[in-house]
Amino acid sequence: MASRKTSGKKTRLVKARKKTKWAPFWAIPKVFGIGRKVHPSRITKQKRNWKRSRIKD
């Protein structure tokens, strides 16, 4: 990738990064109930990895 990125590409990368974050810790008991041990990534809708899938440039 180029060392100097255009502003449009930077905003797309930032938005994609925000979408791949895990759910907050307080959302687990709210969704699954208190006492259930579940990984926060189970609530995350869009799972994207830098190696598996690409972002439209």
C-alpha cells in the first residue's frame, strides 16, 4: 500500500476498523444474561480481518 493515502481512503479504513471491534463488556450480560461466559466477538455483526477480506478502495 502507498505510504501516502488519500483522505477518502483513510476515512474508509477508519470506518472499517470501527466495525470490527468487539462488543463492550457490559453488553454480554444484557444480551446473554448474567452468569453466562461468552466472548464479546459473538455479538459483533461484521467480522473482518486484514488478511481474509479486503476493503473496497
